[in-house]
Amino acid sequence: MSTAVRTSGQLGPILKRLRKEKGWSQQALGEKVGLSQERISVIENQPEKVSLDSLLTVLMALDVEMQIAPRDAGGGTQLQGSW
């Protein structure tokens, strides 16, 4: 499934859903990527406040990727994740 993300507010709930689908707590995900549970909470609740590197690390642990693609109509770009 592919989901277009146009705002940081859309990203957090997707990350949380992906984590829960794996049956992982924030603590478990944090241990997998070398981050604290508190940092995972920030990534899920305020993704605009984290580095791209941290975000990509979490996405890799969740076995998803982020793609940058043109919008379907109207020009411009959007972030699109394969999840």
C-alpha cells in the first residue's frame, strides 16, 4: 500500500500505525534503532521536530521507504511512502 504524505501532521499517525502493526512498543522500536522511548514518542507526535536521518532510520526499522514523486495533478512534489 502506498500513502501520500503532504503534511507532518499526517506522518505521525502513519508511523504509529506501522509500529503497532509490527506489535512493537515505542520502547522496542527505540531499542532497535538506538533511540530512547521518549525520542520515538517525539518522532510519532511531532515528526517535524526530528532530523531526516532519525526519520529514515525509523522507516528502515519499520521496513518501509520514503519516495519523492511528482503530484498526480497540478505539479509540485509530495512525499510518498510505500507502506
